[in-house]
Amino acid sequence: MTTLACTDLEFGYVRLPSIISGFALQASAGDLVAITGPSGRGKSTLLYLIGLMLTPRSGAVLIDGRPVSALPDAARSRLRADLFGFVFQDAALDPTRTVLDNIVEVSLYGDLEPAEAKRRAAELMLELGVDTPADRRPGQVSGGQAQRIALCRALVHRPAVLLADEPTGNLDDASAAGVIAALRGHAESGGITLVVTHDDRLVDACERRIEL
């Protein structure tokens, strides 16, 4: 089972003061952790650091005890494709591709077979209440539907680590309940799930809360 750790992470953009300093985390299979705090504290940036999309000024991200945050870009890209699933705050769907193609695109970069990706996509769309036709474009669906499609994309390859930025922010209670159940289900199946959120519904479903 995968373990994730952050040791004394510090990050700031070029020639600007650090916005994250001294951050530490230990997480293992089954953990569902909420990261909370006021706007501007670097919560989304922290997810990008943990997900190896940014490099810290100091400190390290470790996977199974191995420091990975300072690896070359190609090695970090491979780890992202193999181990991580991402739900971005704005869904970040490709407007030129269909709903189904957005969900299964992870199969282009990892080891998931396209046929299995399509089977999993259909399963997740049903589970998460994505009731729009799979051949529609993202511009033809609501913001709430887009967020659930993004979660389907993040879960389709059963990532060891799921990172989600405000995954219930645009959802009503019924839709949020389905997303929260999926996040809990991912953790219960052995995944590590970290969520940035202001949503008390989601915070209450997490075993741990980290305040920035």
C-alpha cells in the first residue's frame, strides 16, 4: 500500500515570499484528509506541490519513503500518470473533446487499457449521477456536472493518491452526498484522499483536518 509524506515543505513564487512554510504530512492507505483555511493561504498550491506539478523551495514529498519532488520532469510526469488523480477547482475539462474522452484520457498516459477505461467511465458516471450523454462537450453541461465528470476522470484509473480541490463547491446537497461517498469509497478501497475544501459537509466526512 502506498504511503505519502511531506517534510518541512516550503514554497514561494520567484522573488516573492514563501506562501507555504514548514508543512508536514503523513498519510497512508485509507486516509481521507481535509485541508482547510482562509483564501490565500496556499491550499491549492499545496496540492500542486504534493502532486509534483510544482517543486518546493525546500523540504520534500516522499512516496513510499522515497523523495520524489526533486526528480527530473519526465520522472515526475510518469509518477503523476501512474499514482495520482486530480480534481481541479475549475474542473479543467478539454472543451474540444467529448465527456467520455475527457474521462478516459488518462489511458493515453498510463497503463490502463482503453477498453477498461471506457468500462470504468460508464460505471463512475452512473455512480456519480453524471446523466448527460457521453458524446456531449463540456460546454454543454452544467458546472456541477462538469465537476462530477472531473471526479470520474480522476478516479478512472484507481489512483493511489487522489487530490481534489473544492470537489463539492458547485454542488447541491444531493449531488455533494454522491461525491462525498465516492471520495470515502476511494479511501476505503485503500487510496489516499486529500481534499481542499471550505465545505463543512465534506470536512465532517474526513477523518482528519489540516488547517493552513
